[in-house]
Amino acid sequence: MKRLYVFAVMEVGTRTVHILGVTAHPTAAWATQLARNRIADSGFRYLLRALDSRYTQAFDTIFADDGIEILKTAPQAPG
């Protein structure tokens, strides 16, 4: 058995899930690169994300620069 981490995005309106990447060792650089890859064709207005150290300022800036508002989960919410 091996633990894998999946980076997925769900469109709430259509309930469509997009799997952007899978890795055994997630890093901030990995998450940021996936954000860069996805932003090209997103059309999203909001991003709801967990409070995790892998989501750095660089990650948020990619979305903010495209006019996407970042919404963070509550501190006690499971990530």
C-alpha cells in the first residue's frame, strides 16, 4: 500500500471533477505548477482551498492575477 495525494478541482455548477495531478510527495512547488497549468483554461471566479503550507503566496497569486477570488476554509476544517 502506498499513500498518494490527488490535486483535484471541482466545478460546483456542473459537479465536474478535474484531476490535475497525483503524487506521493506533494510540495508547494508541485501545487504551484499545477495551478499554472490549470489557470490557462479555467473560467473560475472563486477558489476554495484548505489552509495548508503547500498553498503558498505564489499559488494564490496565480489565481488572483486572473481575477479569481481565493476563499480559505475555516481553521478547524479538515484539509
